[in-house]
Amino acid sequence: MSTATGSKLNHLLNSQPPGIVFLSAWMTGQGYSHDLQQRYKKSNWLKSIGTGAFIRSNDKVGYEGAIYALQEQNGFTIHPGGRTALSFLGKAHYLELSAGRVVLFGSGGEKLPTWFKNHDWGVKADYHETSFLPPDLGLTKVELSNFSIKVSGAVRAIMECLHLAPQKQELMECFELMEGLNNLVPKHVQTLLENCQSVKVKRLFLYMAEKAGHNWFKHLDLKTVDLGKGKRSVVKGGILIDKYGITVPRELEEYGKAI
């Protein structure tokens, strides 16, 4: 390898932190042609993990390193959300990763690349493509060992949990997670509620926040939150909560009440 080529390779490797994926399209945009990428691969500097994606040879890369590449190199809004984000933020009642599953969300039209879906990250990724919240609203950065990624902040994360309920996440679990969110900033909650497009999510969020007795709930201005009209049957055979026009499981409504 020539000195110039070696210097170019060093610049590439030094431009990105350890533990991340290198996207072929991004490298091309940085001046690393497809032929040059293949030379790096043949020289065992880079290892392919699927069409369009490489990692450093002998590097240990988790799904977080793939998320970093999607966010920083591709400009995608795909991010850890729901229970997984709450685990990152230390607000989940259990460690989501221990279950071997992570929950990812992305904007409408964003697909998980084939290389991501086919690679063995050591965890199962449940990906949800949604548009019920603006793509960049309510995200926060978390610092990992070598890099940072954007994940849902606590307000967005619990809304994502409610978006999945009750089919893909139990409402009782959502309430248990909500109970732990006693330090939310009312202004942040207000902004997410006003920009949320899901009536179901907003009604469940407010019902659970009030039931949990959070102090920040008292500081919300619900006159600016569109809660829609009519009743919403969240679960069949549940109890109707007149104030919010939703049916919830009897177990949830009676939870915490004196017998």
C-alpha cells in the first residue's frame, strides 16, 4: 500500500470512533471510491457485514454502532425508543437488553437496511416506522463508551410505549414505567402532547400521569392539547374512563386502590 493510500486509510479510520459501522455510501461521499473500499477489504482493514456496510476488522460492533452510522452518516432518525430508551436513561424497572430485545423507531418512509436486519447483533431488534410524533422532537443524546447516539427522551419514550399498547406492549407495564417518571419537565411534556398526532396516546398518557399522581401533571395546559372527540376503545371489555373517553383494563383502573 502506497504512503498516500495508507494516509488516506488512516484518515478514514481516525475520523470515526471505534465500535461503529462504516456505510459504503458515506465513504463514497467522503472520497473513498467503491474500488478503494474493496482494496481495504482485501487488505483486511475493513470487513463487510452486508451490502453497503463495513466494520473495522477485529472490531467489536454492537447494534448501537449501527445506529450511530444510520444517524451520523446517513442522517436517519432511526433511534432506540420505548422501553429501550427508558433503559438507556435509567428509568426502566428492568434492563431491556437482558431480554435480548431492543425497540427501535423511525420516521415514516425510513426502512432498516438489509445489512442491519441480517446481521447478528446479539439482540433482536423490533423496528417500528411511525409518524405520530415529529421525527426530531423529544430526542436526547446518550454517551456510550466511544460515541454517543440519539435516543428518545423520557416523554417521547413513554409515548412510544403507549403507541405500541395494547397489542405490542401491556398497558400495566406502561403504567409501571409511567410511575417512575416523576421528574418530567412540564414544558417538555406540553410540547410533545401538542405535537402528538395520536389521540389514543395522548388520552392514555394523561390518564396514567394523573393516576400516578405526578406533580408535573398539574402544570399542564390541556386546553391547547387536541384530545379528539368520541370514545376510544383501547381494550375490549375494559372499564370506561369518562374523563378521557377511553376503556382501560380493569386491573389497571383498580391498581393502587384500597380494597
